[in-house]
Amino acid sequence: MNIANLTTILRIVLIPVIVGYYYSNLAQGHLIAAAVFAVASLTDWLDGYLARKLDQATELGAFLDPVADKLLVVVVSLVLLATYPVLLLPIAVIVVRELVISALREWTAARGKRVAVAFSGKLKATIQMLAIIALLTLENGEPRLLWLLGAGLIYLSAIIALWSMAQYFHRAWQNLRNSDPT
């Protein structure tokens, strides 16, 4: 256990905090949920930075980081879906993409291969995080302009999710196809 892994674990621990504030009756509950989500999102960058900077990369961290990312995004997306059912299609695309990529990573790892995250995946994650922050801040879909921005960004992130999934499959296939069959 090291500071980088603890930062990753913090991201998981913050998930129920986000959900709790979002569903609380506090006057600023949604705003607090959005702020905590923003902090949790930043830990995704921070844990990787700390692991590299402090030379603390571990197998546990390599396992936990994508799990923490997916838990954060999927749980909070489902919370938003309960509030905004119109977001079913993009959230379904995002959740399915996360599950499929996780399975593909496990499959390639079982064959001794690793497929690096592409820029499109990082772009998707960034847009997705911004969309979720915008949508979490809303109270009953207001202000309308922020709703439109958040919904537009979540649809955009779903499109990029499909694109990045296709790229990931292509790179995984190339990687596995070019490997030694023995």
C-alpha cells in the first residue's frame, strides 16, 4: 500500500459520498456532489502522477485504477439516469463500453498482452467527467443552459466512447494477431 494506491482507494470511497449528497435534502447538495465528483475525478490523474513521480507503480494500483474509474463513472451515471431518463441511450453506451473494454483488457492480459489507453479514451473520460459535473449541479434540470451543455457533452462522450472502443478493439486485435502463438 502506498500513497498512489490510497489515492485510488479514495476515489472509490468518495462514490457513496457523492450519491449521499446528491440525494440529500441539503440546499446545496447537488453542488457539493458535483464538487466531490470533481475531486474524485482529479484523483484519477493524481494517482497515476504519484505512481510515476514517486516510483510507486504496483500491480495492485494497475488493477485498482481502472476499477475505481469504472465504479465512479457507472454509479454516478446510473444516479443521473434515475433523474434524467432521457439520457438512457448515451449512458447505456458508456456503461456497455466500460464493461466491454474491461473484459477485453482481462482477455488480452490473460494472453500476456497489454493494450495502452489511447488519446480517444482519455478524451472520452475528460468530456464524460465534465458532463457529469454539469449534470450533478442541476436542481430539477435547471438552469436549462447547463442541462443542455451537460446532456450534449454526455451524448458526445457516448459517441467518442464508441470510437475509442473500436480503436481499442483494433489495437488489441493487432497486438494479439502479431503475437507468438506458442
